[in-house]
Amino acid sequence: MIPIGYSFNLDGSTLYQSIAAIFIAQLYGIDLSMTQQIILVLTLMITSKGIAGVPGVSFVVLLATLGSVGIPLEGLAFIAGIDRILDMARTVLNVIGNSLAVLVISKWEGQFDAEKQKNYAVELKEAA
């Protein structure tokens, strides 16, 4: 399950790209219509599926998709300085999403072992 989630469950990247694009549009005083916002989010959802496990690649994908709704690419300079820190937060969100997907699917398929989970939690408490 994790390999599939790693490729398709990039919640953090998609959210970051959408928020960053809207931030840049607001920074330049560009009023995006609801249609443009939906196009932007859908485009970013699709392009985020092509993100490799390389640090900072979300910034490059954002660069490639801003032009789809007429947002100036120069605006990326405003977020370039903090992108590395935000990249770490995106990674955490992606990992949490992958872990949650595995948990939900294992419960849905009847493969989740509650006793094993309890034993693991006890071992973690004892180790701490």
C-alpha cells in the first residue's frame, strides 16, 4: 500500500501548490474567478501526481503550472526563500496521509490486527 500511496497520495504538495498560487495571485492583485481557481486546483492535482521523491520538486511543478491561469512566474521569488522549510512540512503531511491510507484500507479489508497494534503501543511506552 505504501508504494501506491507514495505516488498518488501527495496531499501536502497539492495543498501547498494551491495556496502558494493563490497567494502569488493576491500579491499581484490578480482576482481569480471561481472557474480559474477550480482550473488551477485541478491542474495542480494532476501535476502533483508526477512529483518525484526529490526535495524541492514541488516548487518546479508550481513554476510549470502558474501560467495556466495567467499568474506571473516572477511571484515565485517571494516564496523561494521559505520553500525549503515548507518542503519539510509537506513531506510530513504526505507521510501522515500515506500512513492513514494504509490504516483505513487495512481496516476496510479486515486485515487490521487490533491486538498487534495494542502490543506495539505498549512496547513504545516501555521504550520511552
